[in-house]
Amino acid sequence: MDNFERHIRHNAGQFDEHKADRAKMWAKIAADLKQEEPKVISLWRRPMFRIAASVLLLVGLTSFIWLMGLGQGADHNQYASEELMEIDMYYKDLVSYQVQLVKNNPRLTDEDKTEFLSFMDELDAEYDVLKKEMQKNLDNEQVLEAIVGNYKKRIELIENLLRQLNDSKKVDDDYGYTL
């Protein structure tokens, strides 16, 4: 042990002689707290806050107007009516599946496929015109019937082509077994 520790051990009783008065300490702290009034900082009176609030308001209004403009554009591209949406859901998958059958058919030449797909492209262009007309005249039953007729024409063309291919395949198979 060093000298300092020995001194503290021998004179420990003298250290216990003075004790802190806790009540007096807390009274002083409480008095100091009562004297300080809370400072109220008014944000609206500061010029930087006013500028920041104005900029934020301007950006918010601009964003809102811009989004509303996009919302109208998106509505314009949406389906004109619930009926058209249902028709598209029903026929679109059916037509695309049958077109894939024609594209993947090995019995067709590339020229036949190209010619057939050009007919389908013409019908697609006609469908787009009908869809635009449907957006202009939302409740026009004639336009809706024309759209359904367009889909039916596509399906009929595909089915006729596939039927002809299957019929020619059966004829070729019959010639192979003739005695």
C-alpha cells in the first residue's frame, strides 16, 4: 500500500464527520428549475421556416396536379367498359394460343405462316380501331358486337387453317396404307 491509502484508512472517521444534506440540495435544484421559464420558439416567425413551408406546399401541389394528369391519361388507355374487358379476357388467350399453334406447326411453310399472320395483323388493326370507337361511344352495342365478331373471325380463320392441316394429314396417312 502506498502512503495515500494508509492515510485514508487511518483517518476514515474524520471523513464520516460531514454528510450532505439531501433535502437542502433538492430544494436548491427545485428553486433553480422554477426560476427558468421555458423558451417558446415560434417557428412561423422565422423566415427560413416560412420559405421551407412555401416550397414544400408548392412541391406538394405540383406533384398532386401531375399525378392527377397521369391518372386521367391512364384512364383513357383503360378499357372503355366492363363488357369489353370481359370479352378481351375470354378471347385474347384463346386467340393467342391458337396463333402459337399455327406458328409452331411444322407442316406450314414460312410463306404460309407469314400470309396467315398478315391476316391476323389486319384483324388486330381493325380491333384497335373498334376499341378506340368503343372508348368514344361507351354504350354502343354495335361496336361491342363488331369487336366480338372480330374475335370470332380470328378464331374461325385459325380453326379453318388447323382443320385443313389435319385433313391433309389424314389424307396423306391413308395413302400410305393403300394396297
